[in-house]
Amino acid sequence: MNPTQADDLDSTDRLPALESDAEGDVGAGTGTWQHEIDQHIAELQAAVAERDAQISDLTGKLAAALSAAMAAEAARATEARQAETIAVDDDGSLAQRVAVLTTELARRDDGIRTLKADLAVQSAALDAVRRGLGMLSELKSHAPAPGAGTVEPRWLARLDDGSGRLHVLNHARCTVGRTPDNDIQVPEAYMSRCHALLDLGAGTTTVEDAGSTNGVFVNNQRVRSERLKDGDLVSFGKAHFRFHTRHPGN
């Protein structure tokens, strides 16, 4: 329904139409969002497994290099002890062998440093992947459970944009955010991707900040989590809504 058509409806017809739109919006993107999150989590888990294999391989190489270096050092010590008994005319040959061993040890030390640097890079990348996986898992936990039943409906009426749009809340958990995969989408730059959560219980409704940048406010007070009462002013950033426990048209 566009703004011109909305203006043509009288107040009696308009609210049911808006409610119908809102009820259609509630779960429109949930299935797609759930599938995308599962796919991202599977990809990240595969990346974690690949990083773990690379770290295991690098660790093995590092251990082998350290073992070889220790063996070379032991051999060099043995050579040094043997040199004490070598005649003066063999000094040139001994010096050459010592130089070769010293060069080999230096080369192995360089290899060990390279392996350690690679291991540090791989570990940092793996940590980043694990953090991303944890964030996606948290978002997934906020999604409505498949087949979850509805609850007694409540409503949020938009105040700031002049549309007066009425959003119905009839799931145990509803999301508010900038992107279409939210139950209530507010496509504004000041909104976070998943800005807030609304938990609906038996006779209770709680709004919770989902880690947004611009905050959640109840009656102009910034909150982290707050139980709502009928008529409360609820703001997500600069988007303002009126909370109703009964249909405003009744």
C-alpha cells in the first residue's frame, strides 16, 4: 500500500489493512535468514577445520626443525671435541667443517623463525574465524524456533515517519533491525543490522538491546533490557514507536 492509497482509507479501514501487512511481514524473511545463517556456520566450521589442519602441520614441521637443530648442535659439539685431538696440519679441514655446520645451523634457525611467524598468522586467522562463528551462532539463537507457536498479539505503532504503520508482535521472540531478515525492518542508517529483540511472554513483553550502536530507549531513557507497559514510548535509535497491549483500533 503506497502513501496515496493509505490517505484514501478512513481510520476504520486503515488499521486492519496495516495489521494484515504487518502480520505478513512477521515471518517473511525468517526461513531465508535461517538458511543463510546455517550455510555461513557450515562454511566457517569448514574453515576452522582447515586452519586446525594447517596449524597441526606447521606444529609438526616446527618440532622436526627444532629436533634437527638440536641434532646438528650436538654434532657440532662432537666435532669440536674431536678437533682438540686433530693434528695441526688438519686445522684447515676442521675450520671448513665448522663453517659448514655453522651455516647449516643458521639456515635451520631461519626456517624455524619462518615457521613460527606462519603459525602466528594462522592462529590469528583461526581466532577471527572462531569469533565470526560465535557471532553467527548467537544470531541464530535469537531466531524463532521452527514451528514455534504464536503468543497473544501486541503492537508497535510507528510515530516518527508519519506513516502510522502498525506492526503486530505475535511470536515469542521478534527482532528489530535495518535488514529485511528482521521481523520489523527499519531501513535507516542509524539502525544496526539486528538492533533489538522483543521477548513476548504470558502477559509480559521485554525489549532488549542486541548490541546496537545507537541504543534502545523506553520513555526517552536508554536501556539494556526493560519490561514494557501499555502506552510506553519505545525508540530504536531515532525510530519511535508506541507499544500497545490491545489493538489501538479497539
